[in-house]
Amino acid sequence: MKTRAIVINQYGGADQLTEETVELPELGEKQVLVKIHATSVNPIDWKLREGYLSQMMPWEFPIILGWDAAGEIVETGSKVTDWQVGDRVFARPETTRFGTYADYAIVDDHLLATKPENISFEEAAAVPLAGLTAYQALFTHGHLKAGEKVLIHAGAGGVGMYAIQLAKNIGAEVITTASEKNREFLEELGADQVIDYRSTDFSEVLSGIDLVFDTMGGEIQEKSFRVLKPETGRLISIVGEPNLDLAKKYNILLAKSIWLNPNGQQLQEMADWLEAGKIKSIVGETFPLTAEGVKAAHELSETHHARGKIVLKNA
């Protein structure tokens, strides 16, 4: 099957993004074909576009970027039993060179979740990669429990805003770093304390933190060891391998870097919370799913100052 897609044919800047027709692989027996209504932009998209991940993902060109899907099933594989044509779904598909910046995308059936009726395709598309990253950092790896204190860096970012809500939803005390202009927004999402990173060094005012969710790396990550509880404190990073010498120095229980594992069951749990109004999806900016639209969306994402998720809407 052929699909219109926004692709790259070599690594480089946003000007490498072009629109062309791509031949998709044959649909597997446990896969579905989704007509994409919306997808979203994540930092991995432009990092891959620039070539930073070329060794980890040595793919042939053309590469269709994008790893968030929200749309409607238009075809099912021969052994798909739980889903049917017409189902409205969202997913974080497997990481392949056939991404979701396209009219159609192939998704393994076990990675699908039902799109809640009370949210739009754009809101659904904002969730999978960022939401699952937050879920797995906090719960799968960070073992966050009710009553514990969690520090979430960059709370206004795509991952941070879901992390705040998920942590609050299970009864944790949530502290986040952000700019002062985002204080009210983050308090509305459930943050108990918002530290303005421009005027306050978090490592000088915090202590006794059970879990740090590091989305920044570098000096921020290193300072984070100081605020953790000795013996039981944990640090989970999504941006770089933590310094194990510092972990030892501060007697930290766990310090590790994680990589997202697509998971339909966890996404369905988040879908249920979205439907119940326990968490919400925040779309910051929407661009059309065209070469020009994707270029503009990437350029905004690269500033690191977008609030909420950047979504691409398919006409």
C-alpha cells in the first residue's frame, strides 16, 4: 500500500523534510492499518532527523518520522481479534522507519488503545510517547507510591505535564521546576510546589525527595542527587546515563537512564484516566501535516520552550 508521508532522504535540518509517496510494508497478521487523523512532535523526531540516532537506528531512507498515532482502523490483519475496521484508536507504534507523519500507519494490535470519546484526535495524538514515557519513568522504573515526594524537572514540557498529573493521580506530593510564567498552569495540573528555575536553585531549597524524574540531564541531573533521600532515593533519567559515582557518594538506591517501551496496556490505563477526567491532554500548538507544517513544528520543538504538546493535524 502506498501513502502520502512527510519524510527525510538524508540527515540534516528542518529543510530536509519533504512530502512524497511511500510504499508501506505488507500488513502483518497481528497488525492494523490506521488512517492518521493526528500525530505529534517529540524531541526524538528532530534528533533523528539531525542524525544523532543514526547508529542506534541505522535505517534506509526514506524515513517517515513520528511515533504517535491517533486515527481510525481501516484494515486488520488476518489474526487480529480485538479490533475492527472503524475503531477509533491511538498508539505509540514500534520504532521503525515507517513512522506516523503520514496518511496511513501500520500498528501492532497489542499496542493499540481505544481513543476516549471525550477527547479529540489531536488531544489523543499528544499522549502516547510523552504519556508512556512519564508513566514508565514514575511507576515501572521509579516505583513511585502514594505519599512520596517526586521532583519532576521541566514540568511544562510534553513529558513533564503528564508526569505531574500521573504522580498526583496516585497521591504523590509533586514538586516541579519551570519558568514563573508557567506556575499557574502547572498548579492547575496538580503541582504542589513550582520552583522558578531562573531565580531559585532547586538543590538549595529541597531535600528528602523520594524520586527525581530527570528530563534535562547535565548539571541539573548532577545537582538532583543532592536532594534525594539517602538509601531510598531514586533518580530516573530520559536524557542521559546518570553519574554512578555521584549516586554512590550520596548513597542513592537507584539511578538509571530509561528508553520508552511501547505498551498498549499502559496506554489503555491512561485512556481510562483521560475518559474519567483524572488526567487531561494539553495541546500547545497545532500545525498541518504537510512538509511546511512539520518544518514549523520541528523548529518550535527545537526551541525547548513549547508549552504542552505540538500536534500535527491531518486534513
